[in-house]
Amino acid sequence: MSIARRRVARLMRQAGLTGRHRRRRHRTTIPDPHASTRPDLVLRNFQPDFSALDSRWCGDITYIATSEGWLYLATVIDIASRRVVGWATADHLRTELVADALRTACRTRRPAGPVISHSDRGCQYTSRELALLADEFGIRLSVGRTGQCWDNALAESFFSTMKNELGDTTPWPSRATARTAIFEWIESWYNLHRLHSSLGYRSPAEYETTLAA
């Protein structure tokens, strides 16, 4: 049986129902045409590595709507364990946002060997400022191709999961409440308890503990 669209709309209004739809995309990846060329050292290999913690990280930026305006979130994820090892939030998209996330990852994890940090070709990730910070911590920067989301699929998947589980249908009351929710979701849930099929249905923390043992 077919039902007209207007009838469905009328019945939904009478029942006090509204449709759920995706929020309009907000662009965060703006390439710098004058940036120096960097290689792709990951080549879409985002499989967990049983012996390579803190050898390959991936980073990206997303946005969260609040009543005060956008809140931007930059993350650094360990490809081997899926753990978020560094993150930062800000009300801007300047390079210092991703630099803060990378700096946190380096100081928290203190990797013993060289690390590849992979990202898209956004101007923040190809900037001279980030290159100097990477040199300071002994990190090799890697970037995917322009317009190829699959070249940074792990970071894209993480943001999709976070927004689905936190809810992304209405703006947060303030940037502070959004940041608190992100902190609790990453540090108290995702890293410690959220199970991943790619990790044998273990959380990132449990997976790392298993590797250490």
C-alpha cells in the first residue's frame, strides 16, 4: 500500500513526531596549495598491529554544534590499538588545535621509537608550525590524497561513532558542556570500555594490556 508524502507529514505532526536528518556538513579540511609535498606512509593500512604500539598514529579534525557556535575537536589515535592518545578542543581551526592534540599524545605516551603521524591534507597538518613540532618529538608526518576520505578512514570512522553515540541532532547548550561530554566519552568510555571487533572484541585499554602481558 502506498501513502502520499503529505499524509505522512500530517500524521507525524498530529503525533508530535519529527524526522531525523543529518546536519549540514561543515568543511574543516582546507588544503594549502603552497604547502610542501609529504608522502603517504600508511597507504590505507589501518589494521591493528600486535607489536607496534605508538609507531603509527592518525589525526583529524571534526566539529560539534553548540548554541555558542562551533566547537572543533582534533584527535590523535594509535592505529595499533584504536586508543585516542591525544585530543584537543577549541573554537577555531588554527594549527595550534592539532598541535595541542599531537603534543598531548607525545607527552602522554612518550614513544620509545619513531612515530608516523598520518592525516589528511588540511592546511593545519601541512603547516610549517606542525612540521617543527613533529621534528621536536621525532615524528614523521604522513598525509593522504586530497579528497580521499578512505586515506584517513580510521579517524573518519571514529568521529562517526562518537557523534552517533553522543547524539548529533541538536546543538549542545555551550562549548563547555560539549567538551565535558567529549571528555567523558573518550576517557571514561571509548578508551576503557568500548569493544572493537578488530581488536577481538576488546577495548583499546584491554588490548594494550594484553599486548603488554
